[in-house]
Amino acid sequence: MKQRFSSLDVKVIAHELSTNLVSLRLSNIYDLSSKILLFKFAKPENKKQLLVESGFRCHLTEFARTTAAAPSIFVQKLRKSLKTRRVTAVSQIGTDRIIEIQFSDGLYRIYLEFFAGGNVILTDNELKILNLLRYVPEGEGQESQRPGQTYSLDNRQNYRGVPDLTKDRLKGALQTIVERSEATATNPKNAKKKPGAELRKGLAVTINELPPILLDHAMKVAGFDATVQPRAVLENDGLLEHLLRSLKEARKLVEDVTSSDTCKGYIFAKLRPGADAADDNLPRESLLYDDFQPFLPRQYEEDSSYKVVTFESFGKTVDDFFSSIEGQKLESRLTEREAAAKRKLEAAKADQEKRIEGLKAVQTLNVRKASAIEANVERVQEAMDAVNGLIHQGMDWEDIGKLIERERYRGNPVASIIALPLKLHENTITVLLGEAEEPEDEEEDEAYETDSSESDSGFGSSIDTNQKPQGKRLAVDIDLGLSPFGNAREYHGERKTAAVKEQKTRLQSEMALKSAEQKIAAELKKGLKQEKPVLQPIRRQMWFEKFLWFLSTDGYLVLGGKDAQQNEMLYRRYLKKGDVYIHADLHGAASVIIKNNPSTPDAPIPPSTLSQAGSLAVCSSSAWDSKASMSAWWVAADQVSKSAPTGEFLPTGSFMVRGKKNFLPASQLVMGFALMFKVSEESKAKHVKHRLYDTPSRPENPAETPDGPTDKTHDDTENAAAGEPKAGSDAEDSGAEEDGSNPRANPLQSFEGNAAGKGRLDPIDETEPSDQMNQLTIANEPQSSKPDQAAQAENTAEDEDVESETDTTPMDDSQQKSSHTRNQSAQGQSKQKPKRGQRTKAKKIAAKYKDQDEEDRAAIEVLIGASAAKQRAEAEAKAKAEREAAFEAKMERRRAQHQRQQRETAEHEEVRKLMLDEGVEVLDPDEVANLSPLDALVTAPLPGDEILEVVALCAPYAALSRCKYKVKLQPGAQKKGKAVKEILEGWKAVSTRKGVIDEKGMDKERMWPREVELIKTIKAEDVINTVPMKSLKIMSSGSGGGSGGGGGQAKGKGGGKGGKRK
């Protein structure tokens, strides 16, 4: 199996990486293992992941992998130097197996080595090594590599360029091969080498830009015999020309492979045992990958034992090849851990069963012994009397044993049933008795023969109460201090004690098994956490997932901005004709829009959808933390504008609203975290929903269609009220129980206080106060003109660009006052008369210094230090003038920027007004391409659905009434990151309970294996940003298993009533 890149692979992958990575920025670097690194590159709407395994491979990957908990020191240094830097070039060093990645026009470079032990080396623009993955000591044919040294490129393979393939070069290569073969001919190790491969291996070393497999392919295509000896080719000009043509064909193939941006890739696989070779559409699990190449070698094409799998790009080929092998290893490790856990559990069960069986055997044996005593009372009494009599006579215990043995040889029937050795120190003897169900033979002769045979066999030398003696007689211990019936009672008592012990052991066994099961499950869970999960493809987010989003119970797509930039994007790109804008007059409230059907933009939005969108706006504001239930309001799309009144400037994320605001009822502070599933196109048809884009038509009777909320003036509130019963009946399950109001009440009816605000301009400011202070500008118009401008703005239907585009900028009041004061002081000084004596003093000074010129005066001032103050004052005045000029230039640039933004805003508003008036709908390609996936998102899959992906979202709880997996959230003190992790872990824990999972996937109330598999792939870090609240409290949860999935700490298990959290 191929494990590392060849020089041709490196050339092709470097060419593809240059096409895909150049102009992208490095967002982060992660450790996957000690030798595998993951580079994440990104720019808007384009994300790539580069996987680098030092010494083996390097390719873009489409599979999600688990990163290390903490970065290594090497990765930390890479992040410090390369993070956020742009990739400017990716290339191969000569024809060597080295890839160079340049960042910031060569300011930093990374060299990836794919030979020997491999390495990842970071250098600066002068090739000075800053950091490297593996320190390399100096050795034979290898230079030392350490931080501070210079990374040498001169000794790399064909670094100065690939030499031309000429006849003289080929002759030199063949001569070198012949000399090496003659030098190693005497070595006995070379006798085992494969014959006929000398020419191919020699050319791969001497003409090193062509790998061996490419040489084989070229020779087969050209019809050249690869088994010819190099000396024969060197001596035959015909063979030499033939070989030269085949090598040139190989060089041409390399040029063809790298001529386009992407190159096709081929994987060569063998069939697993039991797979059908005639099936052309074999799954990947039925193939054993063996090799991959950027071209189709003739030797694999002619071999029928290989299955060829073709890919559109070589990067995908390498990714699928190594990811398949990596996935198989991960699966085998996980399977081994699960098998080990099962073996431990089975061993614990077997141990408990063994203990119970042992107690049952003790009970049975005690019953048998008691029955044997009761059946042979006379013989037992005779044996007891005989032994007790000898003891009373004072005979030594050893002599008693010898006497019994001697009497047994004489055929004494009493001695024959007494087993040796005696246990007189315990005041007991062992007798051999026949069991009650087997009457003994009354003939003494047979009894004597049996007794003597047992004595001869040495049975009495070792007594085992758990074994039957030979002749089916039972060895029973008799207490000499009790009667036979007393001994029988003792055995019955022991049987009762063993029975009680068995019952207790059985109860304890169940508890022990349960404890062992929990312990083994905990160990398995801990072990599975240490193991990396099975590789899963990276899920590409849909265009609306970058916003706050949900699908209302009526099937409308609701979008909300997470910050001011997203609010601006929603307004400029997605607020179209017929849509509705929802907001709340609260700090931090998101701008929310409801996307209407583009084919019927005048259709009304149902009240339930408006209520749910209003809840999202309120819950994302400061009302959530203050636990205050507030109201949101909605307006039509044409009432929202980016045009500011004259002399004002709207920052990013702020808008102006004209006309009346339609207030909604107070929203409850109840949100939910839920999962939706994406199904295939075939399964989508089975879901009958009133999704927006599935029902473009409206009722044919105009009388039943209420006036829509997109009416520009909103004068007639009765029309909105008349449309309420129809819209309310369409959303019976829209969460009326959560709102606590009649579902047929009219949430569209405006409050009376709104009538006075008609025609007023209301700014919607969603930026922080500190940001607003930085964005304020001083109006150029005098104060006296502001009332006229305000009156003009109120009477104007659409805003106009009022910014002055003249080159001159009038001074403000402070500048005018200061200039006027300076002029007055200068005039006053010129009109003042000199004081008494000053004229005479001036004449004396003029007479004294009349012979001094300017140079003399300057020299004297320097000597006495009078010029220093003058120079300092001039320098300060010059610096002040420069600062004032720079400030004026900065203000001029800011005014020009504001004017440009206002012109662009005015142009955008003009185009938007035209689009709204004419009904022109322009959708982005991403939006058009992803309208259909909205229909593929389902809240609860049906039996037989093919589930592709799982999508997490946070929305008002009323909008999640149909979701199979959902959790109710309310204001609280728990951080959202911890809460999301708890919810996901709770769902995973529920899936491990017995009876929760329906293996057949038919019961909609239970969890399905595919759902559990997708839930386990969700990472909390990826879905935390879907929750707009910073802190919350988990109230209750629902899952397919019918039990709580909100985590072990949550009360109200079973998805029922919520409990108060600690």
C-alpha cells in the first residue's frame, strides 16, 4: 500500500495548492498528532483546510477532524509568526519532494519535506530557520537543521532547473548504472533482487525527475522491453533511441498533468472478500485502497484484479485515500474498545452466576447428606458408639485409626463405613453412607468387598465433601457429640442458611452487575473521548446561517443580525419588496426581517410569524438580562431608509423609519435551542408543509385576503384588523400557549399613540454610545438655517443629498472669534503712541549699533544665547502650523469620506426605491441556489427519510413547536457556552438508555440511529454563536426518546415540567 508522496505527486499537489490557496489568509493552525498539522485558510465565502503529515502527505481535506486540546510549542510559534498572513505563492523546490509556501510576499516561508523522516520548517525571507518540527543532526548526505541556521536550497534535486533530456545525458545515466551494477555484482545480497528491474531502478536514480511507476508506464506505452540490461541498451543505438522516445513521452505526460488548474486522480483498489466484482457502483467499504496516481498507469489498467476509482482533482483523490484508511483505523479502535467493555461485563456476569451456582450446589449436598444419615441411622449410631467407646477407654487416637484399619481388613461391617483419617481433634468422624434413593445390598459379603476395595484405594486418605466416593457412597462428617438425628438437623440448618445466602447473593448480584455496568460504561465513555471520532465530512453552511435565523410555524424565513455589520448587510442585500422589518426600541435589539414570497410580495405576513420575529428582536436585546417583557414593532420594507436628515450622518447598522410603527404585543422572554434535519430530494416530497416557497399562490377570493402589512402609508388600521382572523387561523400552533393570549386576537392593530407619529422620521440606532460619539460630525450650515432644513425634511417624501460639495470649508465660531481678536489687537498696537523716553532710548540704540550688519547681529545673538529662544519659538510655530495643516487635511478627508458615503447611500436608495416601485427582485447567486434547501430542512424526519445533515438553531420557543429535539431557554445566570454543551451532552446521554433508540427508524417518538449519529458529530464550539443571549437558564427539554435531554443537572426529566436550576 502506498504511504507517502512521490516527486510527481508533490509536483501535482503543489500545482493544485497554488490554485486554491494563493490570496487566502491563514486563520489558524492546529495539532492533530505529533506529526500531523491542520492549517485553516479563509477569506469571505471561501474556507480551506490543509492537512500536513510530515514526511508522508499534504492535501486539502473535506473531513472534520478532532484537534488537540492545547497547541504544542511548535504550533504556538507558527501561530505567532503566520496567523492572519496571506499566502502569496506555493511551489515545488526543483523536482525534490519539498513544497514551499510563501506568506506576505516571501516575508515568511514554510518548507514541507516528504522524504526520510520529513520535516516542517519555518524560515524568514533570508531563509534563516526560525522554527522547525524536528531537529536534524548532521550526517552522511544530510546537513544539520537547527534554529538560527540557514536552510540550504542549492543541494536540492534540480533546484536550478531540470536539465534537458538528451541522448548524451541518457548515455551518461546508463554508464553510471553499468558501473554501479559492476561494483555491486560481487555482493551476495544482490542475488535475491528481482531480475529485469535493474534498468528501471537505475533510471529512477539517475534521471530523478521521473518516478519509477511513470517509467514503467512510459516503457509499456512505447513498447520498450524493461527487462533489457543497461549495457545492451548502451551498446545498441536502436534501443537507445527507443528508450529516449519513451522517456520523452513520460516528460510530456508530466507537462500535460500540470497544464490545467486541476488534475484528475485515480485510486487503485482491490475488492474485499465477498464483494461482487461485476458491480460497477461498489461502496467504498467494499474496496481496499492500494495506490493512487495523478495519471492512469498502463500496468494497473491491464490488471483485472484492480478496481479504478476516478476523481475530478488529485487533492480529492489523496484526501479520500488517506481519510478512508484513517477512518478504518479509528473504527477498528472504537470497535476494540467496545468489545473489551463487553468482555468485562460478561466476565462480571459469569462471576456472579458462578457464585449463585456454588450456593445451590451446597444446598443440594447438605440435603443429600441429611437424607443419607436419616436412611442409615443404625449404622451411623454403631460407628459413633464404637469410636466413643475406644475414646472412653483412653486409647491413643493413632491407635484407634490403626485398629479401625485392621478391623476393615478382617471384614468388620462397622469399620468398613468409617473413612480414614479420623478427625478426632474436631470431635468428628467421616462415614461412607449410601443415599436414601438407593437401598444398600444387605449381603454382607458384597459390602465387605466394597469396603475393602475403598480402603485399598486410599479413599480415606483424602476426604472431599463435594465429591462422591467410589461405589456411589457419600462421605458424611458426623459430630460425635450429637445423635444421628442431631447431625441430620445440622445439615438441614446449613441448607437453610445457604438458601438465605443465595437469596441475598442474588439481590447483591443484581446491584453489583448494575454497578459494574455503570463503571464499565464510564470507562468506555472516557476511553471513547480519548479516541478520535470517526471522520465526518465538513458541513458547508447555508447562506442564511451566518445570521440569526429560523423558520416560522407558517414557513417564512426570518433573519436577524448579530451585530451592526450584519444589520447593514440585511438591509442592503436581503430586505426586498414585500418583506417586513421588525425592531424594538431597546439597547442591543437585533434588526429582524421576514422574507416574503418573491412571487407574491403584496401577500400579508401571518400574525404568528410577526409575533415570533418580534420575540427574537426583544430577546436579543437588554430586555433579556433585565427580565422585562417589552414590545417590538414592524414596518414595511419601503418605510426603512438609510438616508439621514440634512446635516446628520447615520453610522453602520442604523436606519431611518418613515411613517407609523405597528407595535406588537409584549413578547415573552422564552427562547429555544433545537435541531433541524436536512433530508434528500427524494425524501423532501413526503413532507407536506405550508412552506413559503411551496405555495406561491394566494386565495382567489379578494374579500378573504386582508390588506398586507406592506401598505406604504398604513393609514387604514381597520384593514389590518380585518386580515387578522384569516392569518391567525393559519398558525394555530404558533405558540399561543406560550404568549398566554387568544390566538385570534389582533397583534397587527396599532396603539392609539402611534397616530400622532405618522410622517415622522425615527432613527434606529443600534451602535454603542461610544461609537456614536466618534461618528458625530459638525454641520457646516449656520444654526439659523436648521429649522428651515427640518421643516423641509418633514415635507419631503424621500431624502436628498444635502452635503455641500464645494471646495471651501467655512470656519466655525471659535476660529472666527480668535481671528477677529488678533486683528483688533494688531490695529490697537499700531495706533498706540510711544511712552516718554522711549524715542530717545531708541535713538541711542540705533546710534550704537549703526555699524552692525545682519551677520554680526546674528553672531552676537548666538554668543549671548539670545537666538535660542527665537529659534525655539520659530520651531514651535512651525510644528504647530504643521499639526494644524495635518488636522485640516484629516478633517477634509473625513468630510470627503462622509460625502462619498452619502452619495453612495443616495445612489443605493434611489436604485432601491426604483426596485421597490417596479417590483424588480434581484437575488444573489448564493441565495437563489439555496432557496431549495429551505424545503429540505425538516423539524422531524418521517420513516424512510434519508437524513443528510443536522442543523442547530436558536429561535423563539413558539416557532419550535414541531421540532423533535428542542430545549426551552429563559433568562438566567448560566453562560451560553456551558449551556449548549450541557444540552448536547444530555441528548447524547439519553441515546445510551435502553429502549430509547428505535433501530428500525419507524417510531417518530423515539430516537433513530441516524439522528444519534448526527447529534454526536455536533461540536458545541460550532453552534454556540447561534445563541444571541450571553446568559440563560435551561428550563425543559424534548428529545426523540421522550426523556429529558437537557443534561444531568436539569430537573424536570422526561421532557415534562421545567425545574428551577441551582
